[in-house]
Amino acid sequence: MAIKFEPLVTESLAKQIAENIREAIVKGSLKVDERLPTEEELAARFEVSRPTIREALKRLAAQHLIRSRRGPTGGTFVNRPSQDEVRLNLTNAMTLLVGMGEFNLADIAETRQGLETLCCRLAAERRTDAHLVALAVELDIQRDPALSDVDFCASDVRFHRVLADATDNALLKFIVLTVIDALQPVANMVVYQFRERQRLVSQHESILAALQARDADSAITALNEQIADLGEKYAQACTSRVRHNQSR
């Protein structure tokens, strides 16, 4: 096993060992599906206890970097995390930071606008009939006046996920879906009581029509209008919250 052993300090040995093994995986010194030494062998190599090794392996498993298998051919193996697993970890971390106030809505709106502008340009060129159908399905859902706020927000998120998928760019889709999954639901739930559903649906209709016509500029115009509305509604939500707090 090609791991470079760095000197360890007494504090958080498990964390250091996990980072050491993680670096070997990232650099390719440890290959996907390669079997790691046993806990006993790792404990001897790092000169620590087996419980310390066990804690280090738990850290790596939580990052989906290793997996365990029982039986005669079992052991601990280097894993290949799926895009969904990595994106979920990033989404959870980003959602937590949003909840802690690390990003304001201006940051969110500006980031979405930049990313989804590119999505509109690529989707207008590369979308398929299946993408158009998926967008139309979400529009039908959003037109239902009996739809709950939560379900409307969920459909809104799905609409923009399809837009990202229509770019046929794997890296852009990965980045955009991470941002959408983490930030758009938060923004939606902040402004839902001030949002004009019909206006949002109309904007989605314009985006769909523009993609059908492969008209990127019109799609971007509708998207920019939607982002501007989001900023305006967020300002209303903040003002309402301040007034509510002052009246208490």
C-alpha cells in the first residue's frame, strides 16, 4: 500500500490517519477497489491502537471513500463515490451554511443567475424533446391552484433541475444541481407568502417556449426577470419579519 506516513501528533490521531489515507486515495496511490490492510496491520504501521484505526476508518466511510465487505474475501476496500453521494454531502454542507447565515439571498441570486444563464444558452442548443416534456409536466403541476406551497416549491426546484440536465454538460449539471438543491428551496420557503404564483408560472412558460424555439436570449430574459422578482420578494419578506419582531 503506497501511503506516505507523516509524523503524527497526539491530538486527533484518527483524523490525521483518515486524512493520510484520503490523500493517498485522491492522489491515486490507493486505487479504486484496492483492499486496505487489516485494522491490526494499520495499527502497527501507524503505531496507534486499533480503536484509533477504527475511528479513522469510520471517518473515511462517512465520506464514502471506503466500504467494508464481510466473508472470506471481505475486508475494507477503496470506494468510488457516486456523483449523487458527493453532491449530497456538498448540498448538506451548503444548506447548513445558508441556515447559519453565511450566504445572503443576494449571493444566492447572483450565483443562480450566472449559472442558469449558461444553462439557458446550452439548453437552447442541446435540449431534447424529453426535456421539453419534463418541463411541461412541471408546468401542469404548478398551474394547479390547490397545490400546497411545499409542493409548488418542489416543482419549481424540479423545473430548474431539468433545465440543468438539458445542458448535456456533466460538470455544469453537477455544480448547478448542488446549488439548486441547497439554495433554491431555502429561498423559496423564505419568500413563498409574497410570491405571485401565476407570474412565476408565466416565466416558466416563457423559458419553455424559448427552449422549444431554441431561443437562448428569450430564455435568459425570462430567467433574469424571475431572479429579479426573487430579490424583490425576499426584501419584502425581510421587511415583514422586522416589523413582526418590532411588534412583539
